[in-house]
Amino acid sequence: MERLLREHTLKSEPENVFDILEERRRGSDISHALRTFSAQPYRGATPLSVSALNRMVQESQYLRYVISEIAVESGEPHECVKEEAVSILEEMSQNLQLSFIRLMGFALTKVFKRLFSSIRVNEDGLARLQQAIQEHPVILMPNHRSYIDFLVLSYIMFTYDLSIPVIAAGIPLMGMSLIGEILRRSGAFFIRRAIGSDKLYWAVLSEYVRTIVRTGFAPLEFYVEGLRSRTLKSLKPKLGMMQMVLEPFFKGEVYDITLVPISISYDRVLEESLLAHELLGVPKPRETTRGLLKARRVLEENYGCMHVYFGKPVSVRELAKGRIHRGQYNLIPRDLLLKLSVELQEFVSDVAHLLVQLQERDLVLSPWTLMALILLQNPDGVEWNTFTHKTLRLRTLAAQLGARIDWPAQLLDSEVMLSSMALHHSVAHFENGHVRLVEEAGPGPVTQEEAVFRRASAVLMCASYRNQALHVFTRPALVAVAMTSAPSYSKDDVFSRFCFLQDLLANEFIFMPGHAAQDFEEGCSGLLRCGALSICDHGLRVIEEEQDTIVFLSAVLKPFIETYQIVFRVLCEETFQTFTEKRFVPDVRAAIMKLFLSGEVRSYECLSSDTQKNALSALVRMGAVSKSRVAEQFEYRVNHSAVRRIWDTLDGSVTSKVPLYSRL
Amino acid sequence: MASNTDVSERQRSAQQRLRIIAGHLQKREENEHTALSAQECKAETSKSNAAKVPKRRQEVMKWNGWGYSDSRFFFNKKGQAEFTGKRYRLSGLILPSLKDWFEGTFGANLQHKTPATASLNVSAVPPPNLNEVFVEELKAAGVALSTDPEDRVFRSHGHCLHEIFALREGRIGRIPDLVVWPSCHDDVVKIVELACKHSVCLIPYGGGTSVSSALECPPEETRSIVSVDTSQMNRILWIDEKNLTAHVEAGIIGQDLERQLNESGYCTGHEPDSMEFSSLGGWVATRASGMKKNIYGNIEDLVVHIKMVTPRGVIEKSCQGPRMSTGPDIHHFIMGSEGTLGVVTEVTMKIRPVPEYQKYGSIVFPNFQQGVACLREVAKQRCAPASIRLMDNEQFQFGHALKPQVSSIFTSFLDGLKKFYITKFKGFDPHHLCVATLLFEGDREKVLQHEKQVYDIAAKFGGLAAGEDNGQRGYMLTFVIAYLRDLGMDYYVIGESFETSVPWDRVLDLCRNVKERIVRECKERGVQFPPLSTCRVTQTYDAGACVYFYFAFNYRGLSDPIHVYEQVEHAAREEILANAGSLSHHHGVGKLRKEWMRETVSSVGLGMLKSVKDYLDPNNIFGNRNLL
Ligand SMILES: Cc1cc2nc3c(=O)[nH]c(=O)nc-3n(C[C@H](O)[C@H](O)[C@H](O)COP(=O)(O)OP(=O)(O)OC[C@H]3O[C@@H](n4cnc5c(N)ncnc54)[C@H](O)[C@@H]3O)c2cc1C
């Protein structure tokens, strides 16, 4: 796995990117929708109809075992359990039909053409995918940043004669009456949330997924992050689906499985304002058909470019080589309901993390993501020339750290930035030579609190764009922060600092568990590459002239570290001895608001409920807060002294030799 | 009177059977080469003056390839394949489609030849390292022996690819220093005694058909190595018609045993594909399996009594009770011992009256999955015919390539199928369909009933009866396929077969994964043309099946083809084990698969085997180093 990641950092050879909308703008939409579709399927596939697939699942030995087991445990009649299984399957299953793909293709062409100036896809990636699809069952693993990308892969694959995937979708989508059915016929199958405890549901779903993979029914698409990311930052991968997908390989039911990381990014995200509201705790509208229709206003805007980068296919067999022992199923029927061995669980988790990291590395960044980072570091606005200067320096730094930046070479840099500004007029505006964040205009006079929220929503909106680029800086930045606070620059001291920080921020950024040493190495070599660091016998050394870089990189993590500090501080208050999951966000928000009003807190990013929750999870993980189930909900119990200890350690690590607040 | 007709009836059907099964033996040349054994052991022999294996095997068999010297494939001037000699049904025939198949499958070219060294370069053979006293005392005891280089080289190998490949290139490694030919049990006792006394290493040699490097001399062996060739211990000592058993010397080879028993109206029914050359002792020593095990059983089911000479003395049971509860069955230490514990000298085997009626058959399935499902069902209903084998599509196509120019029964699978194809097999994709071949045996009425039952099951899995000829041909080809490897080796193509046994639910997965692994490994190792990677299910059991793989590739452009070959085979075996397959169903472990023994039988299991070895042979007289 390290090898894959390392190869990845070294590559970045330019690829042939093209705009798939260009042809649509020239040709007729209807003939595109009616084009002859002839995909080369997986050559080992058993041709199956949708109903045959479902029958196979229903009649599987595995489900038979599980059903009898549940019947015995629950005392329910066997038949009833079986019926329930059938109805779960019915609720779940997709009904992929080419005619619906055509219909969707037609509609999507219209929508895409209106919303986006282009949809840029790497051609080589498509060619690799075409090859991969024929050889082994393929799992498409895109990130999920917007509702609009739900069918985009199907659309691309339809256009380029690749087998149409079936897609794992959340149940709420199904709830949307008409759309649910359309999606189902476009290949979506539906999964309930929080299914871990429902044995029958889990069994039906996992058998369904495995059967799709095993028979090579179609490429399978799922979001390893589980959800649409509200922060546009990668989410910690969910392992359930990943496990189901990999099991056929563990059990030797397929020769190999190919995982294809797909990185989708947007110049501008449709849901941008919604995202900020969600993060501030304004409840999100249910995903209803009506809701979507209301969003029609959204269709009037321009969203620039959508980037879809098909990453290099990853062979599960290669990953598993020397790591897992497939022979472990030799002495038991493979159809039994068994827990995965620890070895396999770790493998599943590593693979999931790896894929998220690969998604991150192939993410195409727009100039705006870099501009957003600079803007956030200058909350009171920045003068245009400084803004340009800093952005360009950041561009160089990001490129040195391996980012894929889509910066049009044929335009002047200032033109590029100005057009980004224009696209993001809702976030920032340019006035009297200054660039500032735009605050949402609201009706009438506002309370102090409302003012904070407005400001925060502008900041968080901007932050979400910056977040798309964070992974580029994470590891070097962690090394930088570790250096600024470690007792010495010896490698060991810096590394142990690094480990503490990484552990603390493990919900914030994606790190493969147990790979701290590799992450540290990577961070150091990133710093080496941009000339900010040298390594000698005694340890690390900052290169004087590049002190700035270290300072800047530390500042990248500042908003997160600050939020953690504040959450820790709040949790140390008496009122937070015990609390329920439900109360956490509103109570913490209220407490932080108080600190805002008293001027003790100034960073608006502290209001992100996402970061707050991550801080809480970190405490749970580190044993300073305990989580238990009390009557239908989770209850947290804070160990104040433990929290304080972590807080102190963190504080120690940010009271630094180098001022943290200077900027690039 | 009645019994008379019975006998002649039996003899007639015996003869018919001979024609069919061992039917490849068209004309059997009487072998004049009589043994020069100094002393005849006293034993009652059933009268038979048929050919036996000569001491100088190289005079009838190839020294660097498979089978009889007079029988081989070659491409004639017109580029057509021919099979020489008169022994087999294919002998003297032209096989016009073989060239296209060969070139198409392997990317081989008749212009690119890799001929073998024509004859053994005797000067390249290392001089024997003899233990003089041992040799003297052996001579005094009247045991036939030889230090002739040809005799020694002939017994230095089995039929693994690397062994034959080296011989073709004229490379000779460590070989036995001496060959001895005991002619009876007592001779063996003497040999073993003397070996112990003079610290000489003994390697039993039966038919020499081993495919596990079992016969290879350990290069690190410093003692004198003596090959104990059992071929002259080849008599049927008695036949017990009341209990239907026969007591036989262990050196007898399969075809002689069957022919001689047939003459009395009996058979053992044990027919490994190597039965033309492999010996009874070899079967016992490797736990062999015969094609018709469904009726007659594998060697462990057939054996009633075994006598083995070990450095500790002779081991045997005191009676011939059909089953005993007397602790662990000591036969099971002997069976599969691969020459590491002693020499098997005499065996009492079950015999059966020659069956009245035999019928071949074949079934075409739309694909391999359906075929496997059918075999599984047949096994479940416990109605497997004497033999049932399922070939995958590649082998089905290969069958086509072996179609001779003129011959009624040899109409190709495809041709034979064509007329069905139009009427019946519509919808069968010739690139997916596969064939099962069947052999039924027994009394006529039962066979016909049985046949119906099997075809009815097949129909449930989309299988259609495809005629007797296709079936019969499939079985007869078995005997000539072994000769094909030599042809391949003349043109840069090397190959081998290997086998495993596996639970039913894993059969398909194992077949697919192993075949795929072979293809991928070849590619990764620079093999330029996709290999032939094919399999068949050759035996069915209650709880699983035996699967047999063929694997061959064109090695042009590779500097060390054998190494590549071995790496791929190694990977394929790893794949088998990862897919719940066994280390071996019948070929044995030898030295080739030794590295996996511990994981196969556990450390404790290995320790058990070691302690038996330590007790029976503390000085490692039987030093072929197989198994452990
Ligand atoms: C083309 C071909 C087809 C084959 N088909 C089959 C098949 O269908 N079924 C099957 O089971 N196998 C098959 N084999 C493998 C092989 O024929 C068997 O392993 C056979 O049992 C070996 O007998 P052999 O007499 O040739 O023994 P050898 O090859 O001479 O010896 C094999 C091992 O047994 C030991 N040994 C031999 N004789 C004695 C003895 N009297 N006492 C103690 N140890 C002894 C030897 O030391 C050696 O370790 C096939 C091989 C080939 C090349």
C-alpha cells in the first residue's frame, strides 16, 4: 500500500484531459441519448437479469443460514423471517434499464450544459477503466461532494460505451417518490442508514452486494466515505460496504477485484450555501422531490467546471499479496455468517483509507481553492496585489507537494484569478483594490448572534473550498506544527509530537491507521522538496530563508487546532459533565457563542459543528470521554482531568518557538 | 458345462475389453529380451508368457521422453502431424488439424525447432561411486545388477518437465551408481540387509512414471546410491477365486497385471492413466488413483494385504480380514510412503470378474458451471458411472485438434457435434460449451438403466447426450496425450499437468482462479504468448472432486524457461492451497511439493511421520528424501 501511495506522489505526469460537454454542445442531445450503446462487459460475467440476480440472492445458502438462525433466535416463524428478507431485498434492489439511462442521459445533458461550462475528464483514465472492466469485477469509488454527481459516472460511462454501474445510494433518495424510481431504474440500490445492528438487513444487503461483485453483474459504485461531505473535506471511510465488496476476493469467489478511485471536484459547488448552514447547525432540508424542485433557482447560476478524474485501477489481489491468508476459509463453509478475522478487518480498513487517499491525490484543484486558503488567512480582506502574490506562491508550494492544479496556462494569472472571483461572486467580492468575503444579506437589523452566524456562514463557505486542498498540506503541516512545538528538533522529539497531533486529528484528516511513520516521512520529504527543511544526523533543521513556509504550513492547521482547544475548554466547564449526543452540538454552539460575544474567541471556523464533533470523537478515542448507550441514545461522560491533560499537551504544542500567526 | 461357457464368455468379453480399454495396444510385440537373473526365486506363477518390462528398458522406451521408442508425434514434410508406430489406434495416422491448433494456441512455429540431443552421451555420465564390498556381496547373493551408464541414467528420473527437459539437453545430474533387479521378495530382503550393513542409499524404482521428483537422486547424497528396479518381480503369485483376491509381486506394471488377470476372466479395475508403465508397488507407494475408482476404488480400497521390506525388517499383517480395528491401519503408513520406508514386495489385491458390458458416452454442456453442477448432482445421488470426467472448453477444442484424417470413430468432437449443433445445440456457444465423457460398466441391463439415470440428471443442467464415440475417443486420447509433450518440446513449447482435490463448493472458484493465476504469472514473467491453461474434473467423491490442470507455454525469448515454468507452477500450487485445494490427490509429494507438507498436515502431523521414519529407517537407507 505504501508502494502505491509513494508511486503516486512521484508520478503526476500530465494526462490528456478533455471536456465531455463540448461534443454535446455541438451535437444533438436526443441522438446522444439514443446512441447505440455497446459496452465490453467483464469477460467472466454470468449474464443475469435483474430478477435472476435477486433470486440468486434470495436462494443463497448464506441467507438460508441467516434466516434460520434469526428464526431460532427470535422465535418468529421461519416463513415470516423469510418474507421480511424478501421485502428488504425488494426495497433495496436496483432495476437497471438501459432505456432509463438514455432518459437520464437526455435530462442530464440539458442540466449539465446549463450548470457547467465544462465537465473535464481524463481520457487515459477512461481507457484504463475500459480495460479494467473487462478483466475483473470493478468497483467505482468516487468521492461525493454534491448531489449532482450522483449519476455523473453513469452518464460518462454511457457516453463512452462502458458498462453502466449499479450504485449504492442512501434511502432518503428513494423517499423522493418519482425520483427514487427513476434512480432505481438508472441502477441505484438503496441502503438504510445505521444498519449495523439489524442482522437480517445486514445479511440481505451484504449478500446482494457480494452477488453483484461475484457474478460481475455490473460495475458497482459506492461512496466509501458513506455520505456527501458537508465540508468538502474527505470523510473517514465507512467500512461496512468496503468489507462486503472485498469478501468475494477473500473467499476466492473471484480472482481479483479492481478498485477505481475517482476524484470529483467542482470549481463551484451547487450546495455551497447549504453546506455552511448545515455546518452551523441549521437543519438541512429533507431530500424531497419538492426540495429539489425548489432548488431550481440553483439552475440559473454558472458553476464553472466539474472535474472527474478516473484514478489508476487498484488490484485487490496486489494489495493482499503477502498480507492476507485466503486459506483461512478452507476449514469452514464460506456461507456461514462469520465475523471477519482481525487480519481481514485491518485489511478492509487499510484499503478503504488507501482509496480515500488516492481520491485525494487525484483531486483536481481549481485556482479558487488556493485563493480561498489565502482569503481565510486574511479575514479582514486583502489587497489585490498581495492576494495575487500570495496565491501564486501558494500555487508553487502546492505543486511542489504534488497537487493537481487546473490553472489555465494560456491565460494571464490575474485573468485566471479574476475569473475565479467572478465565478465565486457569492463568496468574495473585489472592491477598491481589496478582496473581501461576502456576507449574506439578510432582512433588517440583526442581533449580535445573527451577525456572528452570518459572518461564520461566509467563512465556512469559503473554508469548504479551502478544504478541498487541505490534503496537499496536511502531512508537511503536521510536521511543521510538531517542529514548532517539540522540545527539540531531534527526529524522535518531532516525531512523537507529530504522532500526538496526528492521533488527535485523526477524524479531521485521512490517515491510514498504524502508518504514522510513513506519514511522517512523507511530511518531511514534502518539506524537503519545497526547500523548507534539511535533515542531518541530529535531526531536522529549518532552512532560514524558508522559515515562512513552515509558518504558513502551521497556519493551515490553525483553525482546526483552535477549534479543538475551544471545544476542550468548553467541555471542561461543569455543565458538560454528562450530555447526550443530541445536546452536544447546540450546547457547544451556545457556549462558544458566549465566548464569541465576550470576545474571547475570534475564529469563526470554531462554529463548524463538524470540527466540534471530530474533537469529541478524538476525546472518545483517546479515552477522555466515554460514550455509552442509554435508552435509545448515546450519552457522553467527560473525564475533566483527562481532557485537561490533552488540552495542555495540545497547548504545549502550539506555544511555539516560531510565531504561529505570521502568514505567507 | 455352464461354467465352461461362462469362462469362455468371460474370456471373450475380456478380449473385447482389452481391445477397447487397453485398445491402444494394437499389436503387442513379444519381447524377446529375457531377464538374465542368476537365480529364479521359487514361487508358483500363473502361466503367462506375455511381454514383461525388460531390464534394458531403453531398448523399448525413450530415454529422454515419454513412452515407447517407436511411438511419437512429429510434423511431416507437409506440416501435418503424424503419430508413428503400430501400438495405438492413432498410430500411423495423420492429424491434419493439430498444426493449426498448435500454432494458434501457443504462437509456435514449425520453423522454430528445439530438437533433443539424439542419444545419450555416455562420456558425460559421471562414473559410479560404488561401495565395492556391497557390490561383491550382492553378486555373491546372486542379485542381478548393472553399472551401465544408460541403465543408471534411465533410473535417475521420473517424468516431471524439468527432468525430461534436462535429458533432452543432455544434462545429467546426480544419478544412481548402481541398478539392481531383485526377482522376488527374498532378493529384496538381502539387498536391504546389505545396504544397511554397508551404508548404501536405496531408491526403489517401479515404473518410473513419477511426476513429483520422487525418483530424483538427492544431489547432496554422498553414499553410493542404488536404484532398486522392481520390474523383474512381476508375477501373479496366486488368484483366490473364492475371496476374489490376487497376490501379486509389486513390480508388475498395470497393463501386464490387467492382461494376465483378464486371461482368467478377472481384473483389478485399477487404471491410472499411466497404467502402461506404472507398477503396483509404485501405486502403493504414491497412493495412486485409477480412472474407474467409482466402481473399483482407489489403491487404498483395493489393497487387502501388503508386504514391505524395511531396514527394521519385514512389515505385514497376519491375516486378510476385510476390515480390522487393530489400532491405526499400518497399511496407511506404507501407502504414500514414496519409497522412504522400504520396498513394497508383494500385495494382495481385490479382483473382480471382467464386466459383461461397457459403454462409453458423452454429454455436452452449455458451459463449465453447468457441467460441474451436473457432476455434483451425480455425486450426490451416488450414481457416478465407472468414470466421469468433465473437460473445460479449451480441452474440448483440443479434442478437435486431434482428429485424424481418416477414421470412422475418430470424427472430431466438433464434426460429430455439427449435426447436433444445427438441430439440438442451438444457443450453445462453442467458446463456452464443455464436454463430459462417461464410461459405464457392469451387466448390460444395469448399464442401460444407469446410463438413463445419468443422462436424465444431465438434462436438468442443460446437458445433451453427444454420443458414444466422443466419449470413447476422449478416453483413448488419454494415453497419447502424454506423448504430445515431447512434440511440444521439439518446438519451444513446454508443459506439465498437476492435480488437486477440493470440496464441491470450491471447484469452480478453484478452477477459475488457478487458470487465471497461470495466465497472469506467465505474463508477468515475460512469456510472450498466452499459455494454455486448462482443466478438467476427473473424479467425483461424496464431498468433493479431483481437478486436473494442464499448463503449457511457448518459451521463445526466455533465457531460463524451466525456472519460469517452476515459478508459475509454484504460484499455481499456492493458488490451489489458498482455494481450499489439497496438495495432491494422487501424484504425491515427492520432493516437488515437500515445502508445503508442514502446512498441509500440521507440525504435529509431520512429527508423527518423522517418528515412523526414524523408527523404521534410522540411518536413512531409503534416502530419496521425499515427503519429509
Ligand atoms: C502420463 C502420466 C499419467 C499418470 N496418471 C496417473 C493416474 O491416473 N493416477 C495416478 O495415481 N498417478 C498417475 N500418474 C503418476 C504416476 O504414474 C503414479 O504416481 C504411479 O503410482 C507411480 O508408479 P511407478 O511404478 O511409476 O513408480 P515410480 O515412478 O517408479 O516411483 C514413484 C515413487 O514410489 C516409490 N516406489 C516405487 N515402487 C516402489 C516399491 N515397490 N516400494 C516402495 N516404493 C516404491 C519410488 O521410490 C518413488 O518414490 C501419472 C503419471 C504420468 C507420467
